[in-house]
Amino acid sequence: MSRRDAQRSIPAVHRFLSDDRIGAYEPVLGHGNLKSTIVAVLDRARTDGVELSYHHLSAEVIHSLASAAAETLNTVINATGILLHTNFGRAPISRQAWDEAAKLATGYSNLEYDLLTGGRGSRYSRLSAILREVAGAEDGIVVNNCAAAVLLILDTFAKGREVVVARNQLIEIGGGFRLPEVFERAGARLVEVGATNKVYLRDYERALTPRTALLFRSHLSNFAMSGFTHDVAPAQLVSLARRAGIPVVEDLGSGALVDFERFGLPHERTVQEAIGDGVGLVAFSGDKLLGGPQAGIIVGKRALLSRLRENAFIRALRVDKVTLALLGQTLSRYRSSQTMLEVPLFSMLNASLDELRARAERYVAAIPSSRSMPSNAYLGGGSLPQATLASVAVALPDADGAVARALRTAEPPIVGRLESGSLLLDLRTIAPRDDRLVIAALAARV
Ligand SMILES: *Cc1c(COP(=O)(O)O)cnc(C)c1O
């Protein structure tokens, strides 16, 4: 084929645009991007003057669109019933907290300025007051995430020294963050005590040496132990540590600041309980059970926190004003049970089954092939791994997963969960304000 003939045979842009495989990217990337990607591929084909079959060119367009889509952050409707889904950004942030934080972040603030002296202030003290108030601790600081908090603590206190940890607490959390390797990277020598299922106070006692820097406790996070097990009460660990003149550090991970029993969930150890037990430093995440932005929070004894603030490494782990503002605003919602419900995690947990059923009825009335059914929601995010929360789902027949696929490419994408030939959309994680949108998407595709 001559170059001229090749040019003539180039398929038209509209043929690509009407291809369903390509159209599926429109909700994610927008019409303009779809068109410019197609034009770019065709231009390249024209310059090269080679292989111009629609089959070949459309594959190239799809390849480009798929890479662009993978690099784009988009709104997703989480209908999985998993409240803190790491794949979907964990905790949604409170709208009210966001609006208040926007005022701080879009202007100037006293981030590192002391308004009383007119001199330099410390960003590492900015949330101390609210953390003292909400968590009942002497002091608190905020770093990038809980993983960073653990690293900072180990780097400050345990470099070249020994840290005693119960064998069953040497967990791996998501993203390959494994405690034993973190200890190694921080230059701390790990001293494992106990058997896999049982650890006693005497195990810790025997492991103490003059080189022991800390007794370390970790939340089991994403797994649970049952059966023939034994753990040491944290308060006992604290009195042992006190006698040895060293602190206990607890990585709580999920970081509950309220008792989750009030939502019908099993008891989850709270930050306040850890502080009450006398734990020296408690580390936890901002975007798990706290319901705020990604952050790592360390609360505890003032003298220990001062040591953390003096570690030059803290500079590399610091958070920006946006995180501080969002976290501060989220924490201030804990002041009353009314404002707490402005945190999406708590409004989702607080929704009654009657409310969820009533919403499901509206779906069923609009979508004849759907039905309402009981469902189980989960907290997710490495917290309360075994706890289920009674919920309500709208079920759609979907033997081959075609409906699930169609909804994933809706605008905005809707992700449910497939269970024995049905697609379940759990209403607990769908914001009520999104119901109309989801119903419209279903009406167009089912
Ligand atoms: C989730 C978790 C972490 C890590 O928290 P990030 O904020 O995601 O860094 C650390 N330790 C425990 C026990 C956890 O559950």
C-alpha cells in the first residue's frame, strides 16, 4: 500500500468514539481527553504511514486510555459495605471539617508563628491542645501516617538498643509494612518473647537487659487470635516497664477515640484506655477509626514527646497545613455527639436498619429487577477484622459480572460486591445524597 492509500484508509475519529470499549473511559477521562487521545494516535499513524487497521489502532487507543485512567484520581461510589476501604481512600472527610479547614488552608495561618511573642512557633505543637482534650493525654504530635509515627518513635528511642515485643504482635499491615523489618530498618534490635499464642508477664521480665529501650505493644490490626491464647494486660506491662525505668509504646493502628460498642460493634481498645493504662506513647492513624485525613498521631507523656520533637528526622515526616487543619477540625467534632455525626464514618455507623430499608425501597421501586436484602457491612482498614455490622443491600442479578462491570464504568463509577450470582450494593457506605445518582445509573444500565 502506498503512503497515500494508507492515509485514505485511516478510520474516522467518530468510529473510535462510538466503540463501547473506548466509550467506557469517558466517565473517567472526559470526552475531550478521549478525543485528543484518538487524534494523537491517528496523527502518529499518519506520520509513520504503517499498519492502519482499525483493530490495531483501536488497541493502541485503548492502551493509551488505560494508562491515563490508571493515573487519574476519581470519585467512586463505594457500595461494597466496607466503611474504611484502603482502595477507596479509607475514611471520607467531614464536609463541615473540610469547609472550616478550607478557610485556614486557602489563606495564611499561624502554622509556625507564635502570636503571643511574635516569634517563631512550632507546627509540631499545633494540635496539642485538642489532642490533650479529646484523647486525655499530656501532649500530642502529628506526622505523616502511623507507619511514620512508629519509625520516628523507634529512631528516637531504640536505635542500637533492644525492643521487647510479643511474638504474635509482629504483624504485617498492608503495603508490605512488616514490624520486624521496620525494627531492623530503624536500627533497633528486636527481642521476641512468648509463644505464638501465649505471652506472660514473666516472658517480658526475663527479656529485660540494660540495653532494653522500650516494651512495644502492637494492635493485631487485620487478624485475630482465638482459642488457647494469653496476653499481658497493658497496665501490668506498664508497671514492669516503670520498675525498669523504660517506657511502654503502643501502636494502636486504627486509633478509636470513642467506644465503638455504642454502634453495636465489639469493644475496641481506645486511645484513652491506653493513656489510662499509663502507656508512654500511643501511635495511631488519622484516617481509620478516627474518621479524618491521613495522618499519624502520637499522644502520651510530655517528656517523651519532647524527645520526639527534638529528633531531626521529624522534619522528613511532617504534615502540611491542610492535614493539620483537617485533622484539627475533625477532632473538634468529637466535642459533642451531635457534631460527631458530621464525620461520615459515624453517620454511616449510626444509620438505622429502618433508614437503610426505606432507602432500599426507593431503589427497588425504580429498578424492577432489583430486590432489597439484609447484608453485612465491615469496618475494614485493618480495624475490628471480625466485626460485622447489620446492613441492607440492593441486589441485582449479575451471573457473569456484566452489571458490575457496567457500573464500574458509570459516571461516577459505582463499586459493589458480587455474591453468588448477584451484585450487592450495600446502602451503609453509599451516602444518602448519592442515592438519586446511583438509581439513575442503575436505570440506565440494568
Ligand atoms: C494501619 C496500621 C498501621 C499503619 O497506619 P498508617 O496510618 O496506614 O501508616 C500501623 N500499625 C497498625 C497496628 C495498623 O493497624
